Amino acid sequence: MKILQFGKTGQVATAVQAAVRDGVEVIALSRADCDLENPEAIRAAVLAADCDLVLNTAAFTHVDPAEARPDEAFAVNATAPGAMAAACAERGLPFVHLSTDAVFDGLTDRPYVETDEARPINVYGRSKLAGEQAVLAHPKAVVLRISWVFSRYGRNYVSFMLKLAREREVLKVVADQFGTPTDGEALAAFLVATAPRWAAAPVGDPVFGLFHFANAGETSRFDFAKAAIDRDPQTKARLEPTTQAAFAEPAPRPPRTPLDTSKLQSVFGFTPEPWRLAVERTAERLV
Ligand SMILES: NC(=O)c1ccc[n+]([C@@H]2O[C@H](COP(=O)([O-])OP(=O)(O)OC[C@H]3O[C@@H](n4cnc5c(N)ncnc54)[C@H](OP(=O)(O)O)[C@@H]3O)[C@@H](O)[C@H]2O)c1
């Protein structure tokens, strides 16, 4: 089982490479190997690869800079995955792509299901939604929407909060943004374990299409941070709740984007772990 992976150094890319097990090989492409702003290079990489499945973990993930650099965000988050999917379709290869809860406006009173209308409120969300639409034109495409990803790898909310809490006396954290954290290592294990199933599935199989992947439950940014730092003996910061508006960031954030994972559970038999357990375990491994 060989996976061609776009992205080598990012958080999820690293977690996938750490999750490989016997019988699975990941050929990871960095920016130097293939720049995602070059669709021809993407097509050439897919057509030339000796692989059974293509996975895209790379993206323009800088939510605030995306407001000032929409062309780059759309090139990397929409045109590039579209080119990957089209090249996979040429070869009949399955293509697995990652998207985000930021495709939603956050004005919901219940967790989002895959059929809810996506109405992104910032450039990053709009570019990721355009990517989903381009990718899903391929009948053997899989799009997993994930949210608030954390792991032992890369720069992420849990590692960042642990670092800040050791450096500062007071840590102001947004208490009016709600969502579902996603354990990047559980995601990586799921991707590696499911790859053979995707590779063997025919067009029309329910394993293809759009899915939400996240841990169980819902939390605020504030309680997410608290769970991350609570057990670190070197934490010196006191957490203080603040609002999203007080941060005045360039990109607006959707206020509430919990993801309902019922479809994932019924198609793949995957049971997500409660978010707090996964956050506490990851934080313990990081300190
Ligand atoms: N992290 C989250 O909380 C979160 C939440 C929801 C969805 N997601 C989605 O999950 C996926 C993985 O996210 P992540 O957290 O692993 O992201 P990440 O750590 O920011 O990694 C993104 C990777 O994309 C690469 N990249 C960016 N522009 C590129 C280009 N022009 N050519 C080639 N490579 C390029 C980066 O390479 P360089 O290192 O060279 O810049 C980096 O390795 C993305 O699709 C993201 O949208 C993430």
C-alpha cells in the first residue's frame, strides 16, 4: 500500500508519517518537491507516482494572512487540490483531502452535518470550500472536514498554549468561540488504517464523499486551553476569559462550529474519543 502525500513538514503530514505501519509506505512531497502554486507540477507528480492512493495534507492554513493574500490562498487551497483530484481521476486513483469547519458561518444551534449549507465568512474558509467543490468532482474523492487540530507535532493550539502558559503570568483566551477539537494523531491513524479500503473501493462506494472527522463533544477555546495546560506542573499562567472581538484579528471567525460525526461513525465504524481525554493525553506527552 503506497500513499503519495502532498505535504511533508506540516502538523498532519508529520502525524501521518509517524502513524505508518507495516505494509504501508508514505511518499511525502515537501514544498521543495512540488510547489502547490504550480498545477502542472502537481499533475506531473500524480501521474508519475508509483502509488495506490493520493493524500493531500498541505494547505495555506494562515487564516489572518489569507485576508490579504486571497490569490495565494485560492491557488493552494482550491486550484491545487482540484488539480490533484483531476490527475487522480485520470489514473482512477482515490484521492483523500482535508477541509475545515471554517466553511461554516458558525450561526448554528446544533453540531453541523455534512448536508448543512456551507457559508464561509473569511477568505480561508471560502478558499477551502472552493477546494472541496473542485475535489468532489472526482468520483473517488474523500473530503474529511476537521477542526481545531492538535497533536504532538507541528505548531498547534495545545503546544502553543503549553508554551505561553510557561512564559506568561496571565493568558487571555477567547471564551466565546465554540467547536470540536480534533486529535491529529487519531486522524493520522484513521487515514493510514483506511487507505487500503479506499484503494480497493469501486466508484459509488459509500467510503467516498464528504465526512466530518473530529473528537466527541464540544468546547470553548477557553476550556480547550484549560484542559491543555491544567496538568503541566510548570504552568504559571492564570487563564482569563476574553472575547473574539477583543482580539480584533483581520479574519472574522465563525463563533460556533461543532462537527457532527454520525456519518463517519456509520460508514467506517469509527468511534471518536471524547475531546478532553485526547487533549490531556497529548499535553502529558508534550511536557
Ligand atoms: N490545524 C488545524 O487546526 C486545522 C483545522 C481544520 C482543518 N485543517 C486542515 O488540515 C490540513 C492540514 O493542516 P495542518 O495543521 O497540518 O497544516 P500546517 O501544519 O500549517 O501545514 C501546512 C503544510 O502545507 C504546506 N504548504 C503550504 N503552501 C504550500 C505550497 N504552495 N506548496 C507546497 N506546500 C505548501 C506547508 O509547507 P511549508 O512548511 O513549506 O510552508 C505545510 O507543510 C489542511 O488542509 C488544513 O486546512 C487544519
